[in-house]
Amino acid sequence: MSVPPSIDLNGKVAVVTGGGGVLCGYMAKALAKRGAKVAILDLRAENAEKVANEITAEGGQALGVAANVLEYASLEAAEKQIGDTFGPCDILINGAGGNHPKGTTSKEYLFKEDLKEQVDGITTFFDLDPEGVGFVFNLNFLGTLLPTQVFSRKMAEKDGGIVVNVSSMNAFTPLTKIPAYSGAKAAISNFTQWLAVHMSKVGIRVNAIAPGFFLTDQNRALLTNEDGSLTPRGETIISHTPMGRFGDPEDLLGTLLWLVDDKASGFVNGTTIPVDGAFSAFSGV
């Protein structure tokens, strides 16, 4: 019997989109600690470079690259820069994504009185902005598809590679108020399955991680007050998370490293794995 060794990514080149953010920044650092050369892509160059500098300060190899995941030319330029510095991509982490207020309702439920007159500051389902909804879908879905087109081509030409998408627990059960984001993340999980089948003959494995609730720059103000106490929405989330806490960024790293190692998860393909403290498994009762 052969037992997989500890994860060794020496000689591998990893690309992390959205790598300047909290969660994907931790992912980039974890990949570097296991020996990978890591390219951190972010819309903001300073965010990408900050994470890259933190990795190199600890002895790792990293490169910060400004790139827009919705612009093919920007991604192609990034791919060339990374290739010239580190070589072709072996591991792609599609972490770029997010929500937008114009794809979000103000209330969890629609009431008849909401239909009588439009109230400033209140957005009902009928007030959702198509452009805002489209932005959320594009950022999450096209922001995963386009980088995969650019960075997986050379994977297909050689001996394969690994793609890990970032879905959400919203893909299992949609949350109230955020129909665009929930729908977009469901599309990511579906695309993960489709792509795993499509790429299976060229040796590329495709899986996804579905994080539960982690405090990030995007959601901190929605879930916590300035004094650190929970908002009503934050309290609802914790009450529906059987483990009774928000996730720590480190909670994602074991699953990530397992998925990117062919010796540890070589027959795992087309899955979306929740890392959510059992939120997606809890019925509320």
C-alpha cells in the first residue's frame, strides 16, 4: 500500500487570480510554502505585489501581476509575463469574484406594501439593475472562464495540470438578498463539472472549493459591527453554522493543497467541496 506523502509542489508554477484578497492571498502563500512558484494576479497591482513581497520575504518565489480577469488581452499579457519569469502554468486557482449592490435586494422577502410605491434606499426584486446583475455574473463566471482559457492551453499541450475554482455555499442553497451572486456561484459549480469532463482526455483535473462564511474586506461590514459584535445577518449566519463560528483562512488550505496534488487526489475530478462548518448541511432545525 502506498500512502501519499506530504504535499510537495517544487517545480510547479501556480497562478492565483484574485490573489491580492484575504482568502486567495492565504492560498497563494500556502502554495509557495509547499515549493510552488506563485504568480499573484489582481486588478490592483499594489495588492498583488504586497502578497508577492510577503512570500519572497519568507524565502518563497512569487510574482505580483496586475490583470483584469474580464479582459482577454490583459490575461494574455499576464500569461506571457509569468511564462517568461517562471514558465508555463501547472496550477490555476480561479479566485477572482465578488458581489455588487445593484444585484442585491434590500429585504429578505417581498411584501405587498413594497409594491405600492418606490422608497429611497429600498431595492426590491423588481428594482434589480440588469447591468448590476450582469456585472456579478461576468465577474464570477467569465472571470473564471477567461483565465482558464488563457492558462490551461499549455496544460493541455503538455502533461496536464490542475484547475481549482472558487464556488460558494450559495451554490448549494441560495442566500436571501443576493440572487445574482448565488446564481453566479451555482454557475461556477456547474462549469466545474462541465470542464472536468471536457478536459479529462488531456490530463487536466478541475475541482472547486465552496467556502462558507469567512470574514473578508467585502463582507466584514455586513456581518460585524464596529465594536466587533455581530449584525443581525451575522447572527443568523452563525446560528445556522453548526460549528458556531466564521471560518479562518487557514481552514481552506488543507482542502486546497489536497486538490492540487496528483498523488493525494489524482482520482478526484469534477467535485465542489464545501468548507463551511456544516452550513450547507444544516436544515435550520
